[in-house]
Amino acid sequence: MGARDEPPVESGALVREHERVDDLQRSGLRIIQDPTRFRFSMDAVLLAEFARVRAGDRCIDLGTGTGVIPLLLSARGNPAEIVGLEILEDVADMARRSVRLNGLSDKISIIHGDLKEAVGMFGAESFDVALSNPPYIRADRGTVNLTDELAVAKHEIACTLEDVVQAAGRLVRSRGRVAMVHRPGRLVDLLVLMRGAGLEPRRLRFVQARMGQAPMMVLVEAVKGACPDLAVQPPLILYGEDGSYTPEANRIYFGP
């Protein structure tokens, strides 16, 4: 990671009541979270590692939540700019304060807005990489409190999977990359929607808690305008027989 563009800010000036500052265990990065509401998940960490980010890339995270993906991306690949788009205003504010906390305001921008309007906000084909850890559960599955902010993060209330894929497809340039994480049960939906948006799935990796268990997540990267040629990578195993992280999972979480 290159030098930060501004000095980090003391946490006391940025943290609100009921919030706390957590160590991301990467490059000294810290993140503000509210334990009673929004906290990042393993999915976001794995997606940030899976996505290919190159020097000079312009990246956007659709539905950034607390901003963990932009923060982690800043520590690798030396992207030129990272945008986090979040529909919930107070959550966007929390993410924005985390960016300031780490002295990264010149590299990361947190924008409050609806991803369905992202093309109008940023312009078509204006990014090299788009990422998303979208809501996993369809709004018609189970009982959902539509006013519950946590439900917005888990259920397709504010956006559907199709909305996310369509937005990502329009935002990335030709040969741009779109990386997403989802549940294996929605894999067919995801692949079909990607191809329909002009995004050709090129890399796929299942994530298993332990060897021999069914996958709990799937990571997919698509390339805009690419030819069909999907590479299925070996599964990522998170835990060994003794319950500790595998060497690869340990590297993803804590660095080399």
C-alpha cells in the first residue's frame, strides 16, 4: 500500500455513541462499526481478496455498507480511486468516517445513493472494476420487515440481484471486471444475469468451511465483452481439522 494521502484522524473525533473501532489486521487499517447494527462479514473480506485490482484502476463497490471492501482494496493493487456506494445514509456516514480515520479520503470516496441510479451519477463505462456483496435473500422468501435496515442488507428490498448486475455491467468499461460473492443456491441466477448484461463469467471459486463440506459461498468474476472460457478454481477451505484457519485463509485475513 502506498503512503496515505492525509494523516489518520484520532478515533475519538469520529466515533459515535454505541460505535467501536475494530482492527482490520491489514496495513494498520481500522474500521468504525456499530455492534448492534451493521458489521462486515467474512464474505466482504473474501471478495476484496478475490477481485483482481491493478495499479491505476478505478473501482466501485456497489452497496458498500461500512466500507470494508474499499478499505481493504486500498491496501492492495494500488488502485487510483475507489468509490463506495451505499443507499442507507447513516451507514454511508459511518463508512465515510472510517475512511477519514485511516487518512484515505483522497483515495476513497463514499457516496450516498441508489445503485440503480449509479450510471447517471458516475457515467457509463467509467470504472475498471466493480464489486458487490449484494443482499442474498429474495424479498419474497420468509417474513421481512421492510423498514428494518438490517433486512435491507440481507434481503433484496432496495435492489434485486438483477439490479446489481445490470448496474455493474453498465459501469465498467470494455474488458472491465465485475467480482461478486453470493450463495451457491443463486449461482445459476448470477451467471445467467451476468451473461445477459454482457459480462462473461471467467473465474469461479467455491468457499467451504471445511474439506468435504458443501460450499457456503461462491465467488465469481466476469469480464465485460470477453469470450466464454470459465475457469473453476480449487475451492477455498477456511478451517482445518483442528478448527484453526488454513494457511490460505490466514493469509487472506491477516496478510503474508
